[in-house]
Amino acid sequence: MAHTNIDLDENLVAEAMAVTGTRTKKEVIHLGLRELIRLARLSRVREHRGKFHWRGNLQRMREE
């Protein structure tokens, strides 16, 4: 774990903590970083939309 000193917008941190229910600045920052990473990965997945062709029998899969 690295220690870094940064200036944060206290109003932004307070609002983020309120809407997420987090109790500490550290917790809300970690949550924000995880969410940023998740969204970036999701964005890359969306780039492939419509590029994969599935072959199979959906009805038979549902019955199994």
C-alpha cells in the first residue's frame, strides 16, 4: 500500500461518501478507483459488440 498526499475537493469527497455510504476517505477513494477501472474495462468490452457470432440452439440450452 502506498502513501500519497493529494489535495481533494472536500465537498466532492463528502458527497461521494454520502451517496455510497462509505465511512472513510480511504474507503471512498478505493471504491472510486475500483469503479473507474470497472467502467474502463466495460468500455473495452463494448467495442466488441456485434463482432462475435454465436452458433447454437438457444431453445435446447434453455430446456437443458
